[in-house]
Amino acid sequence: MNSVFMNFKNFLIFCFLFATVWSCNSPQPSSQGRESRRQKAQISIVSPKNNEKHPLGTIITLSVKVHDGAETIDSLRWFVAGKWMKTTKGEDVEWNTTEQTTGTHRIEAVAFYSSGQRDIVTASVVLLAPHPPKQYKYKIVQVYPHDTNAYTQGLLFDDGYLYESTGLKGQSTLRKVNLQTGVPVQIVDLPPEMFGEGLALVDDKLIQITWQNKVAFVYQKDDFKLLKSINYNIREGWGLTYDGTHLLMTDGSATLYFLDKDYLTEVRRIEVCNDKGPVNNLNELEYINGELWANVYTTENILRIDPKTGVVLGRINMAGLLNPNDIKPQTDVLNGIAFDEKTGKIFVTGKNWPKLFEIVVSE
């Protein structure tokens, strides 16, 4: 018994000594390896300063500072919004922003050193509209009745009829509406858990998005037959329109999404800005003669936006559109823009409004 115990004890001692010797002789991280994982970069971007604001079209100097004791830069590569722009030995670079869009752009400098090390440093620049938006006023041409039960989210006009998407859970619908009477001639209820939002016409199909459900419904325009539903990956669905190539969607922020018309996958995005900064709460949309018109949620403003650059070109002050006598407890905010391409007529309304208006706009 004692012999067995002694043999076991000797075995444990042997294992301990072997482990100690192995750990002492095993390779240890070198100082060079530790340096390769250093946290502090040897350069920093000094121009532009982070979140600096500039009008679109400004020429901005991109410049780095090399810290004391830093290695010699072998090459310095500049990237804007993930796209390579220029490679230098560390010299300043001039960035012409004329062909850019408004909004926040990430600038990245990647320094490579002869030792094999590299540093990546970043900064952001906000590009703004180069001029304040033009101010427009409206004139009422004609007044039409509108269903006060219609919580208007999306609106469009085609072949003599209004097409309207309404919201609220349990009340959301798609409607074909007689312009003269305001009465729906065709209506489809959405499932009760769905909250209807923007609406667009693509060829002979109506596409209706939802608020937080991240589902779009595609209908045959003539009979409202549901053709399919599509899941999309945008934070929220607000406004929707079609520019002839892409669907344009808003999500309540300043971001404008360009989507594939068949699958609603994101193609690109821009951030809409005036001369002060990004404009949030972009809501219902309409594409009118190359411009994007947008309701700004909870305001009496309609913005005219350049969809190529994100610049706010103009602001239409719609204050006073609805007579105070027409405002009831259920009357909500201005929302809904429709355009008749054949006649050039523009129609606007609001959520649960009793009236829809044909307007003309002037400076």
C-alpha cells in the first residue's frame, strides 16, 4: 500500500517538474510583438477637425501630424467614405467636395511604415447645402373633400384617382379615392398588427410600406390583388416614392434611402441637409419634375430637395392651409403630397383632415 502511494507521489512530482520546465522554455511574446499591438497611433488627423462643417463644394485640406519619435512614413493612403482617394508620402491632400453629397462623410488616413507597422486614424466632416433654401408660398386653386377617418401616410395621383395609404394599427388601409367626392371606390384593410405608411406606384404595381413591421405589400394597381410581401432592412418605414429607377424611402431621420424597386434592398443613401445641418423627421415623399418634395413631420413645411446631392433647395411654408374652423380634436398634422404628371397639378392634405387642396407654389 505504501509502495503504491510512493509511486503515485513520485508521479505527481514528475508532472509538476515537467510542466515547470516546459513553461520556462516555451516561446514568449517578444517586445516587437507587444509593440505590434500598441494602442496609440503615431499620427493624428489635424485637418479637418472631427465633425467640422463645410458647404458642399468647399476644397478641404486633408493633413496629418506625425508625433515625436514616430517612425518614417513609407506611404499614407487617404480614403473618403470607404473609397480610396490618394496615396502620398505624408504630404497634405486637397479634397474637392463638389461631386459629393450632403451629410456626414468619414475620412480615413492609413499610414504604412517601413517596419511593417501601420496606423489607421479617422475624422468626420459634415457637408452642408451651399446656400439657404429658397422660401416659397402657396396659393389654393381648388378644395376637395377628404375622409376624416383617413390617417394619411402616403398619397399619389394616377389616371384621375388618388391612391392613399392610411396608418394606425387596426385601421391601416390602401385606398383608391374619387378626387371629387373624397369617397374610396376601392379599399383593402391591412392585417390589424400592421401600421401602414408610404405608398409608391411602380409601373402597374402599388407598393405600400409599414412603420415598424419592416414589411412592404405589393399590389396590382387595377384590382388591389396582393401579389407579394417583401421584408426590408430599414430601421422604420415612413415616406416612399419612385423616381423612375429607384424607390426612395425615409425613416424619420435625415437619411434618404435609395432602394431596388423589385426587392427593396438598399442601393445607396444620402443625408439631407440645409445650410445649417441635417434635416430630421423627413416623412411623406413625392417625386416632382426631378425634385423630391418631403413633408417634415409635425411641421407645416414641405421641403424641395435635390435627390442627387441631398441639398434642400427650397421650403414651402404651408401655414394656414387648413381653416381653424375645420380643425377638430382628431385633426392631425400636414402629411400627403400627390402630383399629376399629365397636368402638373399638385395636391396636399393631412392626417384626418376634412379637405384636400390643389395648390400652386411661387417664390
